[in-house]
Amino acid sequence: MSVIKRKETVDTKSVDRLARVLGVFDGNLNYLARTLGVVAYVEGVKIYLEGEQESVEVGAKALGSLLRLAANGEEIDENRTAYAIELAKEGKEEEIASLGEGVVAVTARGKQIKCKTLGQKTYVDAIKKNTVVFGVGPAGTGKTYLAVCMAVTAFKAKKVEKIVLTRPAVEAGEKLGFLPGDLQEKVDPYLRPLYDALQELLGLETYAKLMERGVIEVAPLAYMRGRTLSNAFIILDEAQNTTKEQMKMFLTRMGEGSRVVVTGDMTQIDLDGKQSGLVHATKILQNVEGVGICSLTAKDVVRHPMVMRIIRAYETDSQKEKNER
């Protein structure tokens, strides 16, 4: 059976857009060529692809997506190239243009934070529309970072008066009792990603002042019991490690004018056989008005492309184990 060969030309029409799409030392184009098994080269401002028909067509569509981002002034890297290939395979290559439109937040140094995947955009839109949102997905999908961005944006716009960030005091491999300090000091290392995100968005000085005034509160979940949090943007991170009782307790802390975002990864449960409150809540609340449930996947990973491949390998292994039972 003969393999149909094809040659495709993608005209970038601009040296600047060409440079953005190619990447440093043509890294993006080389990644696309390796991934799809095609030959890629450049003449003038045109990119040429040669190889099997299906692969070349996907490659041309992916390059078209990247050119749309480049036209919006977006930076193109290997990770975005990988995502463009995924969208092209699904016939969604034109949807990528929407990712360069909305700004989620602006850091203290003036950098604009935008959604990098369609899954992230759906997640951010859900936070805007709903009172309670569950963001579920693997590591590297930006679910916690984007939630903090939305919290800071709401605070700056005076939509809330306080930001509350919390995590359950459950961790893999170590026992809190063996760590030095009081409960707050014991859990601080596990809250580090939340601190880092806040400092990037607010600046160290503003962050310190708001923490001192109690406008920003970062605390273990145990500290939430018995409280009512009004006019606050509340984020529960690592929620897969809450029990059903803890999740119910947390969700009922919400007072007038508050918004809640719950984030977690169903594959990282460390509860020693107990049912996860996150798993339970996403089942029973999916049809409740004002609650949004967003599932992010390996396609939404915005870290190194290797992270996406590692997550997929684990997903494949997990599915294999289920099929063997």
C-alpha cells in the first residue's frame, strides 16, 4: 500500500511573525517536524512541509494557529506548538485565536496573564459566571495560579474585600507532627505556591502589607471551622485531600458576597482509603445552580511538554490497570 506524499506551503507574510513561530534556533519548527515526522524548511518568509499527507495537513493547520497567536503579539514556545498540534488533530485550530484576546490579570511588573489553552479559558469564564467553581485537573494546568489571578483581579476591582487561601494539612510521605513549629509553620511549605503567586501579582511590598492587615489570609483548612467568610474570594487548593465532612464544612463557610474556587487533582489523593471530598462534591453538585465544574486535562498542561507526556503515560497505565481488574 503506497503512502500519499504531500508538500504544503505556509506563508507567514512577515519576518517578525516568522521569527515568533520558528522560535529560538528554529526550536518550535524542529519540534513540530519531529512530532509529526515531516520535513520542514524555510525560504524567505515561507515555511515548507513535506511528508505523509495527514501529517503535513496537521502541521500546516498547527502553523496557521501559531501565526494567529503571533499576529496578536503572543510569544510562541515549544509548549504552545505542542498544543497547536493537538488542536489541529481535533479540527479546532481556529479556536486558538481567542486565547490572545482576554487578560486574566496583570503582575506587579506589568506582565499580562492570559489563558494559554481552551480549557483554561473555559475555567476562567466559569469563575466569572459562577459563585462556586471546581477546577479539577493534573499538575501544570494552571488551575491554582489562575484562581489566584482571578482573586487578585476581583480584589483590585473592589468586588471582594478579602482573599482567603487554604489547603488541607495532608501530604504524601511525611507526617506533620514530625515537622518543627506550630500548625501554621508546619503547613507553610505546602502553601508556598500560593504565596509565590500572590507575590508575583501584587509585588512583595503590597503583599506583605495586605498579609499584615489580614486582607490576605493563607491558612490550613482546619482554621476554617466555625467561621463565616463574607465579601471574600476563597480558594481551597489540593482539595482532593479533603474528606467529605471537611468539604461540606468548607463550602458552608461562604457568606454574603463571597466567591469560592476549589482546585484539585483526582490522581493525587493521599487519604489512606477514605473517600475524597472533591470526588464526592463534584458528583452531587454538578446540577446545582451557581456551581461550575471544569475538568482540565493533559492537553491543558502549560509546563514543559515532557510534563504532558508523563501525565499521559500515567493515564495510560492507570487505564490499563482498570481494564485488567
